[in-house]
Amino acid sequence: MTSIDGSTAGALSGAPAGRAALLARVDELVRRVPDYPKAGVLFRDITPLLADGPAFAGVVDAIAADAPDGVDLVAGMEARGFLLAAPVATALGAGVLPVRKAGKLPGPTAVEHYELEYGHASVEIHPFTVPEGARVLVIDDVLATGGTAAATVALLRRCGADVVGLSFLVELLGLDGRAKLGDLPVDALVQVP
């Protein structure tokens, strides 16, 4: 089974024909934008996928089907992760937790600072929305370097959450983001070089 750019599908290898058709549709809909946001970057734009109701519903169903059992909260990373987290949480009967860039939530907040290739960034949540021991699935559209995902995991754990896995629509294999996530289960609907 192939996915974007002809590589193999992540967690869906050997999946039924319905999944293969979904992956083919995702491949058609995820737009490749060269040199955005800067020269040398091949950006994956998921907005055409979001605009296709049946394909988007299929993606949500696939992510929910692969989710660990007993998820209490689905944490969506800003901003496109919000768009995936809410319907997946609904499918799982779980709550939604927005993981925001610093300064976007009224206090009190818990903040995690992390390093970027050329600077610093921070993510924050409302800690009072995370019950001690809550089983949390973290979702975003793309796993690239893993820095934001690792900071999100650290923040959730500091707030008492049990992070039970991470799920991404697309994983950019060449950037080795999984390496920053330790031994946590990581699912990606599609993987690209």
C-alpha cells in the first residue's frame, strides 16, 4: 500500500481495501507546496482534505479506530491539530484539550518552553482541565521534527496526564520526529520520505 510520494502507509500496512482507498484519496487531496513557508521546505497543505467531507470523515474514523482504549482527552496541537482532535474526541466519547501557543489562553495556564532550530517557542494548556491520571491522546496534522509534540507530552505529564499515544495525519520520515518522543506509541496515517 502506498501513500503520499509513494512511500508505505504507517499503521495501515496490510489494512483492508477501504483503508487503501482512503490513503489514495488522502494522497490526492494533500497539496504539496514547494518553498513554503521558506525556501527548501515542501509544505503539506491539508485544507483540500478538510474540505472533502467523505475523505475527512474517513480520516477521522481511521484515527479513532487506531486510538488506544480508554482515552479520556484528545489534545489537539495548535492549530490544525484542533481540526482533527475535536471530531476524533467525539468519535471516542472523550473531551478535547486545545494545546495553544503561549499567550493564547487566559490564566491560569501551565507552559512548556522548547527550542526550535532558530529560536524558542512555548505551548500552554489550562491545567485544571486535565484530571490527574487522565488518559490523553495527542493529535496533530504533521509530525516533522517532533519538537512541539515532545513539548506537549512533557507539559501534559507535568499536569498529571497519562499520555497514551500520539496520532498524526502525515509523518515526515526524513526529519525523524519519532526520536524525540521516546517509547510512546506513535501512529501516522501516512508516511512520506
